[in-house]
Amino acid sequence: MEREHAPFRISSASQSYVRPFWDSIGVTIQGRHLFDLTNGWEAKPPAGEHLLVVSHRAKPEGWHPEADVPFFDDIAVAVAEAKRRAGGRVVAVCAGNVGGQALALGLVDEVAMDVAPVVLGNGKRYFGPISGHHMLEDPDVVLKGARVLHLRFRCAADMRNRASMTQADTGPRRTGCGGGSVPRDPRRGPIGNGLGQRLELASR
């Protein structure tokens, strides 16, 4: 990963959580806003072997023609293809509008977020313009790093059951939604914005 993306520093406690978590990811799905910010990580995502993009706009002409990075205008279709490519590993969906769409459709089994003691005053909503209330279960992972708290929440069963109405179950592949530590330059670092927003889908 560090050969393609700028290295960043985390504590040993965070590394024991972040490294196996990232290693479990097989596919990353990002939206068009993050794609434009990072130039699609030059077709080499910091986590996982495959990158998929959800956007109502077409892939930029001439953008890495050698890379197998498909664009989709439907998050459910993108998740289905990501699960096929994941080979039993985690599908990571970036937070924001795309992550909120996946959450609203019941495609998210797990939410992972990293909370840092910084008050920004403004910014983007973690799940975009999602409407209504969406219940998460109590955190099943609570890990304290250096000035960061790593949290993992399972989505409530009624949320996960919605996925059966949008796509068929394709086997024991995980999909979840979460966060990662983010360097100053988002073009070269892990998924997210200044709060490390990232969404991991764990569809079983």
C-alpha cells in the first residue's frame, strides 16, 4: 500500500486494529465526489484489489484505459458486482451519499467509524442526505488508540433484512461501513475526508 499511497502514522494500538481490518477488504466502492478528489486513486485503491465507482456521470474519457474500474449508476448493482469480485472478503463502501444510499437499502451489515477529538464546525454528513431513523446495535468493537476511538456497530436486523428486497443473497461475503485514519492529502491516502469517513459493507 505504501508503494502506491503516501504513508501515514498511527499508534501501535490502532495498527493492531487497522491492519487486519484493511487486509480483510477485497473491493472498495467510492462515489463520484471522492473519485474526483482522488482521481480514483489512479485506479489503485488503498484497500482491496478492486475499485468500483458509483456515479450518474460517465467515466472520464481516457482515464486509465488499462484499468478494470467499472462505473455504475445504481448502488445495489455496484454492490452485487463488488460481492462477486470480493471472493468472500469485505466490500468497503465509502461514506457520504453512496454510503447513505447503501444504508437506506439495507445493504450495510456493519458500520465502522473512527472518532477523533476535533470539532470542525462544518462539513459533510457522514451518510449524506439519508432520511429517517436507522438503528444500529450496540458497538461490538470499542478500541482506544492515540487520540482516536475505533468503533464498529452491527446494523439492526430490520435494516439488513431490506437487502433481500433489492438483491439476492450471494453467499457469506461481508459488507460494512466504517472509517480509517486519513492523511493530509486525500488524493494519496485512505478512504474518506477529514474524519476518515468510510463505509464497509458486509453482506452475508
